[in-house]
Amino acid sequence: MLEPTTDKRTKEDLDREVFNALQDHKAGQLAKAFAVYSDVLRVMPLHGEALHYMGLLAQQSGKFEDARRLIQRSLEVNPENPDALNHLGQVYIRFNDYASAEGCFRQALEYDASHFDALNNVANCLRHVGDLEAALAHYERAREIEPRNPVCAFNYGITLNALGRPRDAIEWLTKATEYQAENYLAHHHLGVLFEQLGDFQDANANYLAALHYQPKYYESLAALLNSPEYDANDAQVDSAREALTQDNLSSDTRLRLEHALGKHFEKAHQYNVAFQHFHNSNEVKKAIARPFDIDSQAKEFDKLIEFYTAEKIQQLAQFGSQDARPVFVVGLPRTGTSLTEQILSSHSAIHGAGELSYMRSIADQIKNSAGEGTLSSPAAPLTQESIGNLSKRYLDGLGKKSPESASRIVDKYPMNYVHLGLIAILFPNAKIIHCHRAPLDVAISCYTVLFKLGNDFTNDLMHFGLYYKEYQRLMTHWSTALPAGYFELQYEDLIREPEAVTKRLIAFCDLPWEEECLRFDRNKRTVLTPSNWQVRQKLYDTSVGRWKNYEKHLLELKSFLEE
């Protein structure tokens, strides 16, 4: 019987083998590297670097629990290894444990303050939790170490955009593409930013660049098909259709491609084909959105109508802020709210702050404080003190979004129509503009738009009809309950008589007339809503009666709304 041989390799020999295997690892020869790491660990189970790199292989192959175990074990051997700490932090991110990840990255920096990846990853964690200014500072430190790093330039640009600095973001995303021409993500995000700023030519050029470097980046393909200023070719349409045959396509990508094909065929006046793609997109949305519940919605409106009576609003409004700056533009989505804000913000004294969530947050706080009872229960949180605090909270948020010189500040969150009673209490001097439009045009417009937020009533035409009747019921109540009333802006009137309606709108805001309000299409402000193309155009009437292109698909809804 043969005696087992004893491995004669020294620690130095094993270190050399691991180093050489790491070069194979970096070159993509993963199986070869795996064999060497495994052999070294057979001989020396606590070889720190072999454990670390074996964990890195596990991470790269999606075996994250194995990766965590192996890298943690390597750190037991060599606890001061910043690379291993950085890789462990990346594994924690895959577990969505950003707190542990940030801890690993910061520990890595204790051992190597100039560790680029750890600095960049700390900044990523800070950005994830919303601490954008701190994230920016860490990206700046990383940039000092590697000034031309494309990943850092990309992250820096994304963070600047999140801070409301789109033009600075464009500068840094452009640098990311200069440092790495094939950085398709930077090209795509540049496309999005140019689109929001109304520069559709540069937007489309960047989407095309993204597809050049990554032909299967379907986000850019969908953006091109969706662009009103781009005519997709047959190959691009075929590529989108082919992608939709893939079983592993994500729901988000699927709904975007279906929607984009709908837009493409609508531009080609092939309305039946377009509607089928819009229908497919909405079916995907319905599958991932919260279920539509009209009974729950009706009960919520019942509570609002019960509590926010004309008498109650007048009684509580005496404790509200007298600040006259807030201008609330409300209505259902796709009723002209973005256009109205664009017109208003073209006035030198008016700032358009976009869709703000402050009032919704305040209303949720009041609702949660009331608990299971009604708003009018003894525990209802609208008191003289709380009204003062809540109005101050809103104004503090408004101030962060607006220049001090603005006499009026537009909050264009359409669904604030639900909160008009609360708005009238907190800001009795605020101006409220209610945008209204022919319901069938609203229905088809909602049905053919991708909303960032979950407007679950827009995914099904009959759901829209049910919701629309509840919306009408609440607006009928507000029309009699609000002491100061509101400006009723009918979309079709604005299209037919733009100058007359716009002059009445500016007069309602107690401001002198300025001709620039009629040249709103020149307004270069950033527009984040799906209407970012429409508000850059002069007024046109093709959207009036658009529903007739899809009339055969709207017959049931039309009959229901006429009941």
C-alpha cells in the first residue's frame, strides 16, 4: 500500500500560486482560477487571500451566501484587508442590507483612506438612503483619487440630478462618456435629462449611442420608439417585438416596450395596432400594481365630505397661514396641469416648483393620527397649534424648492384635488386652479401614458370610469365647501381661446399681465412629467377629441359615463 504524499509547498509557494490565479481570474479564466484557489485551500484551509478570492468568485456567480461566508472567513485571517471589506460590503448590498454594507466600506477606509472603490461605495449607500449632499462629498473625494474614473463621474452626475441640478448633471454624465465612450448607462441618462429639458435631438442622439454600445438595452430602445420627434426604423421595431418574445424579460421592461410600440403605431395612425400594445402594457401594470378598489376610494371620499364642510373649513381657516404664495394646480392626470404650470411659470413673478409631495404627506399624517375613527372624532389632529405647525412645514418645504423672489409658487401635483379642504384651511389665501378636460380624452390619455407613480385607476378603462364618477362627486362638494372657490380651467377653452383664458388665469393670481405667458413654449425649465414634450410646443388642437381615434374600444366607457 502506497503512503500518502506530503505536500511540500511553502506558504510563499501558495501565495505565489494565488497571485497568479488572481491574474487568470481578472482575465476571465474563472474555472482555472477556481481550481487553483480550491487546491490552495485544500492544503491551507485558512489561506486568507484564497478565501477572499474564492468568495469573490462566488459573488460574481450569484452565490451571495457562499460569498458572504467565504469573505467573512478571510477577514478572520486578515481583518485589516480593505479589498475584502469592500467586497463584503458589495455582497451585503445584494442582500439589500445597506447599513452593514456601509459599515464594511467605512471600515475599509479606516485601513486605506484612499481606497477608491470603498469611497465610491460609501457614497452609493448614502445616495440610497437619501443623504445626497453627503454622497456628493464622498464622490468628490473619490474623484480626487481617480479624476477620470467613468463610474464615479456617472454617480456624481446622477446625484447632482437628484439634487435638482440637471445642467450640472449633464456636464458630469458627459464626462463619464468621454472617459468611457461605451458607457451606455451614462448615454441613456443623458438622453433622459435632455428630454426633460426639451432638447429632444440630443436626447435621441444619446439613446442611439446607448444602443450602439449595448443593443439590448431596451430602456433606450423604448425611449426612442416613444419619442415624438423620432421615426423608428423597421429594424428597431422588430428588435422591440423580438424582445417581447423573451420569457425572462422583466415586467418593467415589458410594459415599457409594449407602451413604446403603442406610441410608435399611434404616430403611424395604426390605431388598432397601437391600442393592442397599450392594452398589453396596461395588463402588465395591472399585474404588478395594487388592486383597484373603488369601494375603498368611495369611503375615503365619504370621510372627506363628512368632515370638510363649508362651516368646518371656515372655522379652522382662521388659524391657517396668510401666506399668498402657494398656487395649487389640481385635477386628474392628463387634464392640462403641466401646461397650466408652464404658462404660469413663464410669468416673471411665478416659480413652477413641479409636483410636490408635501401636502399628500401632511394629509397622510392627519389621516394616521385620526386612526380608525373619522376625521371629526375627538382625537382629530386639526387644532389651532397643529394647523400653524403644518402650514409652516409646508412653507419650509416650498422655500427649499423656490427662489426668494417668487411672489407665487406653483405646486402642480394633480391629485391634490383630494386635499382641497385641507389646503383651504392651511392656506386660506392660496390660489387653487382646477384643470378639467373632456373625460374620454382624459381616459385615453391616461391609458396611453406611463406614470411614474401607481395611478391604479388608469390601467383599465372601466376602472377609470368608476374613479371618474367619484372624482366628480368630490369636486361637486368642493365647489360649494371652499370659501374662496377656485379657478375652473377647461382645457378645451384654453386651446380655443388661449389669450383670453391665460389673461383670466394671471388675473386670478392677482398679478399684472405679461406677454411672455403666451410664449410658454420657450420656457426652458425642467419638466419631469410625461407632458415634457407637449409643453414645449405651441398650443395645438389635435389632442382635443383624440378619443375618437379609439372610439370602438371606448364604447362601453362612453355609455357608462353618459348614465
